[in-house]
Amino acid sequence: MSSEAIGAIADRYSAALFALAEEKAAFEAVETDLKALKAMLADSADLRRLVSSPVISRKDQGSAIVALAEKAGWSELTRNLLGLLAKNRRLFTISGVIDAFLARLAAQRGEVTAEVTTAKALTAAQKKSLSAALKKAVGKDVALDVTVDPSLLGGLVAKVGSKMVDASLKTKLQQLTLALKGVR
């Protein structure tokens, strides 16, 4: 299946979830659940395998993902979404559904999302400071989507829309290496 088709499927499910969350005034609960699931997917190869493997039966996928949601204490809307995705063999689209839902929510709040990659995890104070600095730069509230990539060595890479700031030590070292090669 093409990435465009997967994106279209994810967008339909996220739109339905968004409408239900709006109807039940459950945006915050669903947002918290989906951010937790996104972090779990990033951290667990087994969970990624569960949601993407065509070998695992829809019943087993559904049982496992709903059990995870119940154990995590997620809202009924989130549990129902995950169960429906598993039942319809669409669980592989969950990352797209999460991203599309969070983007819709950010747009409704007048926020933009900044994709930030750091060399190590940020503290709450660092996130707040970074968010404030980005807000000043773009003129809107900024929601951070932070991932950790130790290969950056230090610093961060921030992307807001089509703008990107690369303040990573890795890039600075690469630039220095290229500059030194040119000197010889």
C-alpha cells in the first residue's frame, strides 16, 4: 500500500476520532493517550511489530492492543479506536492517525508543531524555554514533538513547517571537517 493511501486512511480515522472527542469534550484525554502511545511505539520494537505485522491475526492484535490500552488506563475513545483499527486490519496506520489527530488539535488551538530532535532528553524547564523561544520566532503557540537521537552528540535540530534550525554538534563538526578539507 502506498504512503499516500496509508495517509488517507489515517486521516479518515483521525477525523472521526477528532469529531467524537469534540462531541464528548475529551480532547485532553485522547491527546494524552495518543502521545503516550506514540512514545511507546518509539521505544518498543515489539509494539511496532504488533501493530504492523500481517502475520498476527486481527483477533490477537485487537486483544493485545486493547489490553495495553486498558492497562495504561486510556480513555474509552482511545480504546475503541485501537480496537476498531485492529478489527479492520488498519492498526498499521496508528502512527499516521496519531500525527493527524495531534495536527488537527494543534490547528484548532492555533498552535504549530515543532519537530525537535535532541541529543538527550529535555527537562520540563528546557521544553518550556524552547517552546517560548520558538513561539517568539514563529508568532504562534508551539507544541513540541521531541525525539532523542544520541548521534547528534549535543544540541538540537528543530523543524517548524518548512523552516529548520540545525544547532547540533554533529552538524557543526561535519561543517568544520569540510572547511578543513578545503584548506589543504
